Amino acid sequence: MIEAVNDRIYFRQLLAGRDIARGDNVAQQMVNFVYLIGDRVTGEAVVVDPAYDIPGILEVLQGDDMHLVGAMATHYHPDHVGGTFMGITVSGVAQLLESASVPVHVQSVEADGVLKMTGADQTDLVEHRSGDIVTVGQVPIELIHTPGHTPGSQCFLLDGHLVAGDTLFLEGCGRVDLPGGDPEALYHSINSTLAKVPDETVLFPGHLYAPEPSAPLGEIRRSNYVFRFKTLDQWKIFMGG
């Protein structure tokens, strides 16, 4: 479990199948990360992409003397927010809301997907636009809309951390061949929208698809093959768009 260096920032990176959902074969195969972000002074925290083991996530928070005040979804796929896929049901947002009545922060264009996948109610969601700030205690988290993997995919930027979901991994990026995928949108999200994020920012992905769980964005820009495509046409040929 990775933790923040800043004394005030509470930041935990939990690997499903190891840190939570131990013994869950699906979690071990999908290697999803769940993130806890908060303010150690006020004790408030949010969970990013709650899935697989809601009691386990809440137990970590309780053990750290933190209390949950919200959830944030990088995108609506069931391995990130819960739901059913390929005949497999993953616990997630719906089970979280049964334990804690907290707002779920989503990009506006992703709201329908989250509702359909999780069965949550419209009143459970707080819809956002890119650039909105969610403040947890005194910790600001910027929401960056990065469509491509899904229409409403978003990343979260705070104090030198970029929680990227499936928009960008240490090696590769999110798929665009699933419903709602858009190779052109993902190209611009990676090469234009995220270009404002400094090289020294540490990227925390949605899955453990590389030997390391995180890395500075500058290193990823030098080593990740997705940055080798200098034109949209090259990118679309590679991605099949």
C-alpha cells in the first residue's frame, strides 16, 4: 500500500486481490487499484473506484482513523464501480451506499453509465465538468475530463499525484474497442489535456499492468509506447480507429 509523503495528505493505493478482496480470483486477475484520498487533520476521505471489497475498504479507513465523505469514479466499468460483466458480479458503489450515504462524483457525461451499471439513484451522484475541484477537508482535488476509454473518463490531480484510472497506464493506455471507446478522443486526452500535468507528477493507474505501481509522468512520457505516435493518423492506425 503506497502512502503520501505530505503529512496532511492522506493517500492510500490499495491493490484488489492483495490489500483488499484477498482470495478473490477475479480481483487477482483484474489487478484493479482502489485509492483513498483525504485530509489527515480533519479525518475526511474519499474513495476512488470502490470495487470488490467494500467492507475491506471501510476497514482500512477505520484503521487509519479516517471517515468516508464521498466516492469518485474514474469511469463506469464494473471493475471500477461494481456491476456485472461476463456473468461476473463485482460489488461496488451500490454496496458502498448501503454502508455510507455519501455523494458519488462523476463527470456529467458518465452519469448515465454509472447509474445503469451500479443501480445507484440519480440523487446519489454529483455531476461535474472538467476543471471542477472537489475539496476533501482542506485538500483540493482537480477533476480532469479525459474521454477516450469511455466518454466520461476522468483523472484526479492533487499535490503531485495523478490518479489516472484507465486513461493512461505506466505501460500502454485504456482500450478503445469497448462501447463508448473513442481512439481520437483518447489521443487528445493523453497528448493535449494531460500535457499540462508536470513531468514530476507521479501517475497512479487504474490497474497494475507494469512491474511498478506508480511512476513520475516524465518517465512514462519517455518510456510508454503511446507517446511514440506523433500524429493522430498514426495513432488511429495502431489503435484500430
